[in-house]
Amino acid sequence: MKKNYFYGLLAIVMVALLGVSFVSCNDDDDDNGPKLSNIVGTWKHTQEIGYTLLVFRSNGTGYANEYYYEDGEAETYNFTYTFDEGSMILRVKVEDGEELALRVTFISSKEITFGGVLYTRQGDTSNLGSKALVGTWKADLGDGDYMKVVFNSNGTGRYYEYEDGDMETINFTYTYDESSQNLKMKIEYYDEEYTYRVTFISSTEAYARWVVWVKQ
């Protein structure tokens, strides 16, 4: 994993984001000023090796998703945050206990720099939940290998894994907790339960099991 690299970036971003000082470059766009409501939503920063998504919910919680192109791996970090509109300081506490205070420059309703790092507003994914999960999802593993999962609305599903020319099929039941983003799958044959964190990039893309899944 490249956790340390991106975690460092997250820290920089959060300080840009947390110690946030919003400056509007458009005097004629008062609705895009330094307000909490202007932070809420999903923001994306893209690099050659991958990209980072920051999601701020209106209830003071959020998470960061970091995805790496080379190996398809992903990391997710939960955090809580507060924003003081008077001082324009955003304070973030990451789930491991680290606290950050960042300065933010508000460019427009769709662009913000967090510590000099440019983020672009994406479609809001904070309200996606169990209904968005229902359907067929596929993760490409490279060299023709892939995983596919079908979630039915009645809490049942089927998992397919194709690797080195062999196909494995497993039936399961599941529950999804929208607050924790935890997916619990109980494998039918083995009577074992596994828990994975699922976070939505959009209504058709999600992170789970360290890879990106695309809805079919």
C-alpha cells in the first residue's frame, strides 16, 4: 500500500482544508463565499498516480478516498470536522486521532485549493446508500481477470470471481449500514460473515475490498 504517501497528502490537504481560510475571487458571486454549506459535498484531486476524493457531509462528518491507478488499490479515512465562518478555520479530526487545521482558498463554487492543492467539486455522493448498492458491480483485476457481485433488493446476492481461467461462484446474504458504510456478507456455503467498507465515488462507482467497482 502507498498509504503513507497519500496520508501525507491528506494531511497537507486537510490543513489547507482544515485550517481553512476561504477567499472568494469573484466579488459578484456572494453565494460562493466562505460558508459551511460551500464546503459540504464531494471534492476531487487528480494526480498521475491516482486521485483523492474528499467528502464533507452537512452533519460534520466526512471521509477521504484515495485510489491508485497502478495496482487498483484504495484507502478510506473517516474524519469529523468543524468550520468557523468568522475565522474561516476548518478543523478536522481523522479517525486515528490526528487533528489538523487548514487554510482554504475558495476559487469558485466548483474549485477550491486546500493547502495549494486544487480540488474540483463532484456530484454529491454523501446520500447514496443501500438502494444505490442494489444491482450488478464489476471490478477488473487486469489480464482478463475480474470480480462481479450481484446485490438483490431482498438482501441476497451472488459473487463471481474469474481468475486464471477458473470461475468461482458464491451465494450470500447481506446487510449495509449507511452510517458506517459497512457491508456485511454472510457466505451461504461456509456460514461465515465478512465485513467490508463500501464508499461511493458516484452512483455507478464505489470502493470496496481495495478496488474500484463499476456498476453494470
